[in-house]
Amino acid sequence: MKRQGRALFFTFFLLLALALPAFAAGEKGEANITPQTTMKELRENSSIQGSGIYTYVYVWERDCGLLKDSKDNDTLRSVIGAESVDSCVAGMNFLIDTYNAGIQTTYKLYTPEEIAEEKSRDHVELYYFPADRPNAKFAVVLSGNALFYSGEMRGGVSTAWELHQKGYAVFALRYRIGGEAENNAPLEDLGRALQLIVANAETFGVQTENYALLGYSSGGQIAGVFGSKELGYGRYGVPKPGVMLLAYPINNFFEAKPVYHWLLDPYAEDLHYYDYSISECVTAEYPPTYFWYGLDDILLMAFDYYQQGPTLQKALAANGVPYRESVYRHAPHGIGIGKGTDAEGWINDAAAFWEEQTAA
């Protein structure tokens, strides 16, 4: 059975490579990444370079000569953390295999003309992790961010691997953050990503309905707002998400809202994505939602703990939206996959909820 499954996997891989737009892989590297691989070794892998995956933690590092060697001597384990490194390593090796098979893994979401109008759009990228079967459900993953810090590897790559093993296709989104997130840029980036996926669903081998938006931390807040028809999927003309899967989401930025406004949109009078709490966006039509957080999450405490998960739970219940809430005793902020914490295995529960809510 294992041989048959492996044969089917590579047969589908070949068919997918033939179906996608022509893409010529350059020099190929080996899929030999481990938790002890240094960032320098990772970045020098020819297939990682060719794939286009962002291997830095701050938005400007790859483009800055003074910072492009950042964390070169640090291992993946030290950069990603023990809770997610094994999944990240497996995801990186899968990405290498995908690239080596001739499948494009990175997509720019804006045209050269649009980038010329707004240079920050050049930082927006979509990383594709194909399923091993046709007509798969897909998830779009939004990692957390802290102003100029983002977690494409910890959140995107790790989660992509975990969901790939369950038969899903995954798209990890590098969206605009920090000073580039003005004028609702993250929502625009997510909308553009979904427009690309839906328009090319047959090429990517995915369904157009029943997809999941999976967001971590502030990425969860962005995903949560996008679950609103008025502010999100309806505005950008894409199908309603099948489910929302939110890991330690920031429901309400609370006292940080004026700071965001001052940094990003100082002259704007209208509301922006960070002004909304997810709970304010919940109506009876809101997508089914799975979310979790930890009792020892210090960041959520800083934003007024009660205004986070507890308030989101009340809004979902009050509007009759199907939901599942998991609260863990030991699950600090930023743990991603959560290996070795009370949250370990949460992604299995999330996937089960996804299947329950989107069953034919």
C-alpha cells in the first residue's frame, strides 16, 4: 500500500507539473534540511533560492545589504523554536522537492505596473504547497506579525506541511506589514491571493469552495475581518470561506489601535482593518470558526484578555455561528504548531472541524 500511495503521489506530482504554467527550475539543491541547518546553509540551498521562499524574519532584510546575512549562523531550531521546527524542516524539504519537480512555488500578486505605483506590493508573495491529489480543499495561511516582524517560516511553512499530510493544498501568504500595511493593504493582499487561486483553481488542483482561512495572532485578526462579507470576501469578490481556523487570534487590538492609526494612516478619518475586532464582524452569516488560545498567553493579556477569546466566543454563540473553542493551560503566544505544549495536536482538531463543517 505504501508503494502504491507513493506511486500515486508522484504520478499526480507529474500531472500537476505538466498542468501548471511553464516553469524552468534552475540549479537543484538537496532536500537535506534539518533542525540543525544554519540559516546560511538554508539560504545557500539552490532550490530554496530558486523557490523564492522568504527566509528572513523582518520585512526589509532580504533587500538590505547590511541585513541580508541576518541570523546566518543561527540554526533553524533557534530561529523557528522547538514547537514548530520539525514541521518547518519537513515543509522546507517538501518545498525543495516541489521546486525540483518543476513546479512553481512562489507567485507575485501584483503586476509590475501596480508595483511601480506602490513599491510595497513587491513584498507580497504567495507560496504554493500542492496537495497530493486533484480537486483538493485548500487553506490560505496568514502568519502572525509584530510591526516589521513576520513568521512565514514558523507559521506558513510549518502549517503547510501539517495540512499537506492531511491531503490539503496550502498557500502561505506573505502580506504587507509594519509601515507598509497602510490603507488596508493586508486585506487587499489576501483578496488578491484568493482571486488568483480561484481564477486558477483547475491549474492548482483545488476546489473553489469550502476553503479555510488559517491565521495566527495578528494574522488571525486579518483573517477574521476578511470573514466579514462587507469588509472581506464580499468586497473582493471571492467565495465565502468554508471555515475560519484561528490560532491565538488577536480579537481586539484595544489600546494599540491609536498607535496603528498614527503609524499607518495618520491622515485618514475612516476605519481600517486594525480598528475592527473579529467579534464585531460576526453575524449569523459568518463562517464556522475554530479558535484556540492559552491561559498563559502574555500578549493576549496585554491586549485585555477578556476582550480576546472570551469576547469572540460570546459573539459566535450569540449569532448562532457553529464554532469550537479550545483553551489550554500552557500555550504561550507564538508557538505555532505547539509541539511540547498543551496545544500540541490542535491542528488535528482544526482539520476535523473543517471537515465536519464542509461535509457534502
